[in-house]
Amino acid sequence: MATLDAFFESVTLPTIPDLAQSLIALLHDDDAALDELADLIARDPAISAKLLRLANSAHFGLPRGVGTIDDAIAMVGLNPVRTLALGASLSGVFVPVSGLDMRAFWKSSMACAGYAEWLARQVGVDVQMAWLTGMMLRLGTLLIAQTDPTALQRIEAGPPAPGVRWQRQKQQTGFTEGELTAELARRWNFPMQIVQALQRSADPLVEQAYSRLGAILHLGALLAETPNAEAAQVGELPSDVVSALGLAPDWMRTHFPDNADFIDAS
């Protein structure tokens, strides 16, 4: 049986940018100062522009425009900005791969992140960590593309029903994308809570050490695989996972979000 170490022997491990390394360090620091984060973000013009666009969006309804990184962080909030910057930084680590629609891939990742944040807020899990972990979940697919493009073609053949992609990944490589992303996150020194959630995302109730964040990822990923998901999809989610999180299906249907609210395809 294949091992993770053997799989990663054939992977050219993506080099995480200095900015991302510094942001990961801030994930461990609940007392991180606003000016420290502002200095980091100011080093990256693309992320700075994304943050200013967010701060000036209709979501905040400001009477005047925000023109500085400090003001943008003060408006949006420290933790959301830290997570947004890290997510943007990570998305730039991976180059486009043959056989995979990268626009659709990142839209799916953003949808998973958005659903994870929505669910996390309801069950009392750190919403920023949930968003970031949801955004990362599918990175394992990009590792499969690097090591075995033919396996990727078989995995991606035809639009699979929600959850089927995990089964195909397991059959073709011995691992799900979440298990591969977990190992990548471990090697990148992400918090252990994120690593464990990624490991258990495909089957969160099997492991003895139950991960609430892993269960959130499971549901978020299933919803993200459903194009234009609607409240009716709640009834198709695994009831044991919904129950384990203490979620009420009626509440989920009533408050079901429009994924256009959290997908930025630009």
C-alpha cells in the first residue's frame, strides 16, 4: 500500500512564499499587532489591491473610500484580512495544470471556504480558520496532477456526484485530496487543528478523534461540488455528519447562502 512519504518523494514541494510563511506564523499568534500585518501585506501589491477592493466593496457601505492598508484592515478586521492574504498568497503558489479547469478549481475552493465559514459560525468554530481550511482542501488535487496526470484524468472524467471524487482519488492514488493537503500543510507548519481537519475531511466520523472542523469541511465540500447549490441540497447531505455538528436542517434550509456571495472569480 502506498505511503504518504512515498507519494511526496515524487512531488516537487511548492515553495511557500515568504509572505505566506510570515502569515502562517501570525496564525499561531492571537496577539498579532495590526501594524505588523499591514507591513506584511504592503509588500505584495496584488494582495494589497485585493484588500482595498474588499474594504471599498458595497458590503461595508462606507460613505467614503478607503485608500490605505491600515484603514482597510481597521475596516475589515484583523483575522479576516490575515486569512484573505494567506489564501491569496497560497493560490499563487500553484501553476495551472493540464487537464484541470483552474478557474473552476479555484471557484470550487472558494465555494467550499464560504460554506465552511457559514457552518462554522453556526456551530461556534473559528470562522477564519474554517474559511482558510476550506480554501486549502483541494490543493491535494494539484499534487495528484503533478505526480500522475493520467490518474487526474480518470478522477476528473465526467462531472462526479458530490463525494464521488474522493472515492476516485482513493482508488487511483490511495489518498483523498484532503489527506494529501493535510500532509502538505504539516510540512508547511500549519496549525495541527488545520492538518487534522484536512485529514478527516472525506470521512470525518470514522476517526476516533472526531474533528468538528473536519466535519464542517466535509459538508462544505459536498455543497461546493453541487453547481448553484440551493436549500434543497441540505436534504442530500449525510444526516450523521449534520447531526454530529448539532446543526438543524430546517435552520440550514432557511438560512442557506447564495454561493455568489463568497465566490470571487477575478
